[in-house]
Amino acid sequence: MARKYIVFVLTALTVVGLDQGTKVWVRNNLELWTDSVDVIPGFFQIVHYQNTGAAFGMADGMMWLFAVFTLFALGLMLWMTKQLEDDDTFVSCMMGLIAGGAVGNAIDRVAYQAVTDFIRFYTTEGALYDWLRDNFNTAEWPSFNIADSAIVVGIIVFFVQQLIQDRLQKGKTDDSLGDEELPDLATEPET
């Protein structure tokens, strides 16, 4: 089996394991909507929330939509991994992060009809609090989980890597043009 598939599968399984393990701990140890563990008081907590929608609560309760999206995302990640060179472990790792995140949240949707979110960043006072409340009507980021993090990191790093690769390719193309002798435009042509 090509290394790209091994990295893809191991990354996806690691994400699913970490995601489900942390969610099980949260469901077993924190009361829904009420309990919290202050990690950095006034900034970062572990909480127990349930989200029946997607990111930011969008598409609330539309489980069929999530099932279709998860199947599509998995198919796309597998297809993209198949297109890679056999030794391209970096991009296959990013595909594994995205696939693992999709599967982790899909397990929650099937088993609980909601996704367990538990990572909460917020602020409670000061200039940042005032600015966030004035401009966004809230001073906290919507809670999320390991699967969400894996999806976001996988997508961002993949696109950044693609931008860098495209720029390097463009640079190589531009450099090859410089190898030819160009006419001196400062001299007048002979007649």
C-alpha cells in the first residue's frame, strides 16, 4: 500500500479517536449547558454543549444534509488522495485531518442527533470585551471540538500549501523565461 494511503488512514483514525475520546469524557463528566472547567479563567473553558446544526448553529436539525455532506467530503478526500504522488504524505495528512473530522462529527450526529462541542474561548471584561460586544454582539467564539479543529486546520494548511506551491511553480516558469537573451531595446534598429 502506498505511503499516502497509510498516512491518510492513520491521520483520520487518530482524529476520530481523539475527537470521540474527548467527547465521551465531556459527556460523562460535565453537565450539559451548565458545567465548565476553567483552563485559563476569563479566556478558555471546557464546557458541554450540544449543537444540532453545523458551524455557528447553521442548518439546525437537518441531519440528512449532514449525512450527504459527510459522504461527499469523504469521497472528495479519497479522490484527492488518490490523485497525489505515492510519497506525498503532507497533503494526504491534510486530507486525513479533514476526513477524520467529518467522520468524528458524523458519529455524533448518528449516535446523539447532535454534535458535542466543548472548547470555548471568550472574554468577560476590558477593551476587547467592549469591542467584541459592540461589533459582534458577543464576546465569545462559538464552541467547537477536536473534529472541527481538524477540519479547519486541514483546509487552511492545504490551501496555504497550494498557494505556496503555485507561487513556486510560477517562479520556476518566470525564471526559465530569463534564460533567453532578450534584445537590447535601448539601441535603435538597423535600417
